[in-house]
Amino acid sequence: MLTLQFGQCGNQLGDAVFRKITKDISSTNTGTSFADSYEYSEAATSRWFEGTSQDGRNIGRVVLIDTEKKVINKIVKKNDQNFCYRSRNIITPGDSGGSANNWAFGYVRKGPEFNGSVMEAVRREVERADRLDSFLCLLSCAGGTGSGLGSFITSSLRDEFPLKNIVTAPVLPFPSGEVATQNYNAVLSLAKLLEDSDLVIVLENQKLDREVSQNPKVKSDFPGDLNDIAAQKILSVFQPARDSSGRSNDVNHIVSKVSPHPGFKLATVEAIPLIPDTQNESSNCQRISMNYSAHFKALRREISSPSGVKSLSNILITRGSARQKGKKMFAPDDDDSMAIDQLMDGGIYSKIKWLKSDERISHFHQKRNFIENERFSSVISNNSRIARPLDNILASAWRIYTHGAFLHQYKQHGLEDDDFLRAFAKVESAVKSYKSLEID
């Protein structure tokens, strides 16, 4: 997998992802045998890194892209002792920068300006890898770089690598308070990502913030805690695991199971525990000290609340085999059926005819502790809940569009009314499809 990080949000999130990867694979608190831990670390290293530097650090298989230098310079200066970035994969501007919180400026102006350098770095990484099956794009929908430039490069990836999976992880903005044009940017970027991606893992700032605030032991460090939780969710899906037949959770399988129809490309990740791994062990245990059945009931609530939400498909990933006070807390080898039963209840699935019931749920397990969490479960879910935040973004964008607000900022870079209307139609079509899952 090759990761591409766009803009301030994408690069901060990506940095959190790679720091957690190195913490995970270098941990000595594994909860399993040396052989199993070594196999896991080798698989994770192969998935995320390519080669080692002269000082022995793993080199991230990642391209960092931003139209301003400040954030990337700060990230690179952190100088992690376990990994580093390849200098030729850092794509920043010359003298001028920024995308003015404008999707059109990022897409129409910065896209062609950055495309050659970015695609050259991508080709080098593809040639280095023995096997590279997918791209992971991290970006924000609110500003101009992540939304506009990120959309443009995603389209270039699709054109040049039509057979490789493209997984995008856009971060939806807070309903208000980020930038005045955020809803335009979100609609325009989501419309392009829906066209060019194979799977879109949606992250919501508002939901991430709520997950932080609901835990009284977390002292908010915005946006650090949000990036921690988002990174933890992403890794809970893509760090190595296997199903009962021994098949690994490779990206091809995840995409085919989570998004079995081109009209349903959106997914969310729900995870327990929902706290940053910087918390001490006692608070972590307090958060997850529940019996096995209650654990999965809580996870099920995450994907079926509010009422009426229906799933198309789910992948359950369980990790760890913790014991507390001599009593087994988590026994996936013995209790797989209990976990699956919580997510196989027909009441949470849409009554569609083209997808068999046994194709709606997959289960992967990894007995090694996950980022030193002795028990961790997550579900990557394709369900109708995602229609709600998209509906709100559409309503807000339509409201300012009908008044002509800020349109001149986009039209001066070549966007026309037809471009807006096509984007609205694309996202509205996706919302309609997801709402249809709730109709019996």
C-alpha cells in the first residue's frame, strides 16, 4: 500500500498513522509468542515501509503533498527514531503556496502544477515495491489543498493505475466554524472521490470530537486526539489480521467485501476502545472492562444507531487475547460465534436481494496486542448512517449556492454552474442510494 497525504489535515493524520505503526510493531507488550509477534511485525513493515535509511530507520512508503511548507517541515523535524520519510517524496511549493480554502484553486491551478512531481514520486514507489496493490489517500474536505489538489491527484492515479485499488479517507469538516466555503469544497471533493475511488472511508470531525469528549479521562489536545483516534481506526482495519481460513485482510478483499456494488462506496470505521493509546493502562482497562458479549453489543450499537440505520456489509476485526486477574477477557478462538452473532442479526441489515446474507459479514482476528491495547475490536461498515452528515453538507451548500455566495471565488478559476450542479447531483445520488437501504 502506498499512502498519499494531502494538505495540513492529511499530513497530520498520516504522521499519526505512521507513528502508531512504528509503536505497534516495536512494542514488547505483544501478548503473544515471539514467533507470532515477529510474523506480525514483518507483515506490517512490508505493508507500510520500503527499505531502510543509512541510520537503520524504516522508510515510510508515503508521499507527502502540501501547497504550504510549514506543516510538512514540522512533521519532518520530529525525527522519529524508528522511521523516516524519503526526502524525494516530499512535494511542497517553491516561493508561493496555499490553496485559499478553494476547491477550484486546488483542483484547477495547483493540480496541474503538482501533478508531474507527485506522479513521478508515485511511479518510483511502485517500481520499488515487490507488490503494490493499492493507494491510501488521506485528505480533508474543508480546505483547498486536500479537497481540490487531493481530488485532482486521485483522478490521475485512477487514469494511470486503473487496476489498483484506491482507498480514500476524507475528513468531513465540523458543521460550522472551519471555513466559510467548506461545504462547497466538501461537495465538490466528495463528487470526484466517488467517481475515482474504490472505497471511501469517511471520517467526521464532529464524531471524532464527540468520541474524545465522551471519555472524561481524555484531556483534549485538539487536533491531536482527533488524529490519534482517526489513525487508530484506520490501522485497526489495515494492520495484519487473518480470517478462520487463514486469509489475510488485504486491501483487495476489504474493498470487495465492504463495497460490493459501485453505487455504495462509502464506509465508516467504528472501534472500541475509542480513546488515544496515550492513556494509562488503568484507564484503558476501565474503558473496556466488560464481558465479551457486552463488548460486541456496544460495537453493534455504534453501527446501528440512530434507529433506522441499515447495513449493507460489515467486516469485524478483533485483536488481542487479554487476561485480567487471571480471568480470560477475550477469547476469539472459543467465542467467534458470539462476536459474529452480534453483527449477523438480520435486523441491522437492509433487505436487498442482490447480496446474500452470508456475504454481509466477514471476521478477521489478530491475537497480538494492538498498539499495546490488550483488547481492541473494530468494524468497517457500509451502512445508511453516512447519509446523515452528507445530507447536512448538501443542505448547507445548497443554501449558500442559491444565494450565489462565494461563487465568484470559484468561477474566477474556471468552474461554472454546471460543475456545481453535477457535483450536487453526484453526492445527492449517493445519499439517495443509502437512504434506500432503510426502506423495507
